[in-house]
Amino acid sequence: MLQLQEAGFSYGGRDILADVSLDVAPGSFYFLTGPSGAGKTTFLRLCYQALMPTRGIIRILDRDVRGLEREDITQIRRRIGVVHQDCKFVDHLSMAENIKMPLQVSGRSSELDDASFHDLVSWVGLSARMNALPNELSSGERQRAALARAVVMSPDLILADEPTGNLDWEMAQKILRLLIELNKMGKTVIIATHDLQLIRMAKSKIPARVLRIANNKVQLAGADL
Amino acid sequence: MKKLYVFLNNLTDISMGDVSADKAIPPSGYTANLTSFTAGAMAFLAVFAMALSLATGRLADRWSGELARTTTVRISAPEGQMQAQLDAVVNVLETTTGIASARVMTDDEQRRLLEPWFGPDLPLENLPIPRLVEVMEADIGPDMEGLRLRLSAEAPGAVLDDHTRWRRPLVVAANRLRSLGTIAILLIAGSTAAMITLAAQSALAANGQIISVLRLVGARDVYIARAFVRRFTMRALLGAIIGTTLGMIAIFFLPSAAEEGAFLTGLGFEGWYWMWPLLIPPLTALVAFWATRAAAFRALARIS
Ligand SMILES: Nc1ncnc2c1ncn2[C@@H]1O[C@H](COP(=O)(O)OP(=O)(O)OP(=O)(O)O)[C@@H](O)[C@H]1O
Ligand SMILES: [Mg+2]
């Protein structure tokens, strides 16, 4: 699914990640944790090719990211669902249009019938808010909508950047349950978070693994969490 | 071959794809109206440039046609010498470079020329009327001064009449105006392309945020470009239709004058030439299509 070999990334000479080697198997569930500014978002951006590694090799969905054309990147992104830390909606379109956008832009909107769409939005508890604009939603609602958009294409890999960042514990648990459900459907899930309570709860339910970023290194954390 | 296929594919993608991409880019009324207005103004000007080009073209053709036939040699000689001088004149003319042919006018032709003044029953044979030789000039006419000297040496009664010489610079001027009209049309097309490029660039820059979201959710560049291309093509087409219509109406209501009408009143379209300005709106749309497409792909290549 995702392999890194001694991969590194630096912003203008300043190392953010260095020497990262990792093999994420299909169907696995990972947490990515570390203090603010450690490089969690950077790691995820490397995964969906918003950034290219400055050193080493990254293979995603069996493709080496070096030398990918824009067209290849587009095709790969259609198989990855991303919940961005800041959600990234198109502000003048309704939530329904925003959530359907991945299908729309890849010419597959006919694949989603009204019933499935309704199932999806009621699954994230937003049936009543579909005609609202993104700015009219609370941050928790926005994060759930972002999750709905991330999975609408039925992607193989789900990357969620602080999906529970602004949520109370109740709502955070709800989002986590959604992600666990997706993992049980066979999706590979990587969640960036610094919420240890969330990680503990997930580990009680599924065999989730934890990656910790510290001093530019990404390391598998022990069972001591 | 594969490239051609991809190209055609992209082209049809852009021109016929679904309209959801258009919705993703918010409407911008101000830029839209400016684009339509400028395209309209340019189309309006293009109608006049086209009319100018066609009218001066007609004028140049007519005048140069007349020029070739407007030189004559008039011979007045006593009865006994007439034929000898006529032969001498024809001989001189035929051996002069720059003259295509020379022909002695028949009595009938001369009678017809004089008819308006003397009536139909003119007894030409009995009158000492000068004989006329019609001269057809080649494209590059003869050296008139040299010809005049040779004629007076060979036939003392011959007078060279090139009273329409003054038209020659007019033909040159008309031809040049025709070229200027064509250049004006090209400049108008170029300005339209430049203006639409600028408008498209500003629209692309203003929507950078949305473009990056579209990319993150898996939109291809053609999909994004399509929204801009369609929008600017339609705006330019709309403006050009209005501008062209107004320009054609303005020309239609120009006062018309007689056949000899001065250059100004000849500025118009005749017959099926009215079809020409109808080309302006589709051509404007084509220019807008390519200008926006180029601007969009250039901008998209820059945004990472
Ligand atoms: N565009 C950029 N240019 C330069 N430095 C950057 C840029 N984006 C991020 N950084 C730096 O890279 C480091 C890692 O940033 P990143 O966003 O990956 O952190 P994070 O772990 O996601 O933090 P948080 O938990 O606050 O979201 C930070 O020190 C940040 O300042
Ligand atoms: Mg972050």
C-alpha cells in the first residue's frame, strides 16, 4: 500500500523528516502522533503527493512517486481519501456538492445514486445540513463532512489529518467509530492526531499501530501507550 | 498518432464535457462584463476594418482595370498623310516596352464616342476628325516622356493623351489601404487574444484556492481549464455577436452614392460580401478559446 525507504523531506534545507523507512500493509490501521510542528501533516502530504520527498524512495499504491506525471498523481489521488486538517471545501458550493465533488471531477457522479448518498451523509449525521454552505457549519460538522467527502469514492487508502482536532470527546468517538468501520471494510487508514485518549480507545477495539514522530524520525511506538 | 488522439480527446472534453466544472468556479460578473464589452468593441472595429479592406480592394481593382485602357493617341493630319502617320504611330507603339497592345479605333467606335455631341448621323468620312489609337498598357506602363518624343518624331500630328495618369498613385494608395485593413484585422485579433488572456489570468489567480481543492479531490487539469475556457469563450462570443451586429447596422445605414461615389460612400459590403462580417463572432470565440486554454494550462503548470 505505502512504502518508504530512507525517505526524507526538508523545507528549504531545514529537515522536517529524515531517514523514514516504513511499510504500511493493505488493510492496516495506523496512528501518526507527535507534538505540534513535528511533521505529521508533512508526512501525510508526502503520501498524497502534495509534496515530493527530497531524499529516499516513497512508493504509493505500487508506484514510485519520483517521476510521476501530473496525470498519474491525479489517478493516484482518486484512490486516496484525505481529510485535511483545514477541511478544504469550495466555499460557494453546498455541502452536498462539496461531498460529491470527487465523483463529479472524475466523471463518475452517475455511480452514486440518491439512496447511497443519503446513507453516506446520515452515516456522518449530516442529512439535515446538505444545503448549507461550508461556512455555515460548525467545525465538528465540517470535519464529518470532510470525512464523507474522503470516502465517497470508496478509496483504498484514507488519510485523516487531526480529524477530531476541534471536537468534544463525544464527537471524536463518533468519528473514530466511522474510521474503524471503514477499516473493517478493508480500507487502509492513517490518522494523524495527538489525542492519546483516542488512540487508547482505538487500540481497545482493533489492532491499531502507532507511529511517533520525534526529532525528524518516524518510529513505531511500543505497546506502552 | 497517440498525441493527436489525446489532443482531440482533450478538445472534445473541453468543448462538450459536463458543466459541473463551471459551477465550481464562482461567477465573476465584473470580469465577465469587461470581457464581453471588449470583445464587442473589437468586433465592432473589425467590421469596419473588414469593410475598409473590401471597399478599397474593389476600388483598386476597378481603377487599375480602367487605367490599363485610358491611354490614347490622337492623330490629326491632312487627308493624304493620315494613313502613313497612323501606321507610324502603331509601329512606334508596338515597339515600345510597357505597352501590351495598340489598336486603331474603327469608324463605328469613333462615331459612337462622338454621338453624344453631334448626333447619330455624323458623316464621319467627310469631316477632318482626328483618328484615335487605343493603347493597352502592360502592368508596368511605358516611359511616357520617351514615348511622346518618339511619336512626335515619327508622326508630327500625333498627340499622346494620358489624362488619367493621376489615378495611378490612387491605385497604389487603395492597395495599401487594403493591406492596412488586413493588418488592422490581425491587430484586432491579437488584442482580443491579449485582453482575454489577461482576463483569464486574473480569473485563474483569483480562484487559486478552489483550483487547489479541485486538484486535491482528483480533478484533471483539462477539467479545471474547461470551466475557464467555456466561460471566456461564451463571453467573448456574446460580446462579438453584439459588436458585429451593431457594426453591420452602422455600415448598412451609411448613405449610398452614385457609381462614381467618392471613396467614403463606397465603404460598405456588397451582395454576398455581407457574409464576411458574420465570420467575426465565431473567429472571436476561437481566439478566446485558444487564448484562455493557453493561459489556463500555463497557470495550472505553475501552481503545484
Ligand atoms: N510551507 C512550509 N514552508 C516552510 N516550513 C513549513 C511549511 N509548512 C510547514 N512547515 C514547517 O514544517 C514543520 C512541520 O509542519 P507540519 O504541518 O507537518 O506539522 P504537524 O506535525 O502537522 O503540526 P500540527 O500538529 O500543529 O498540525 C513545522 O515546523 C512547520 O513550521
Ligand atoms: Mg498538522
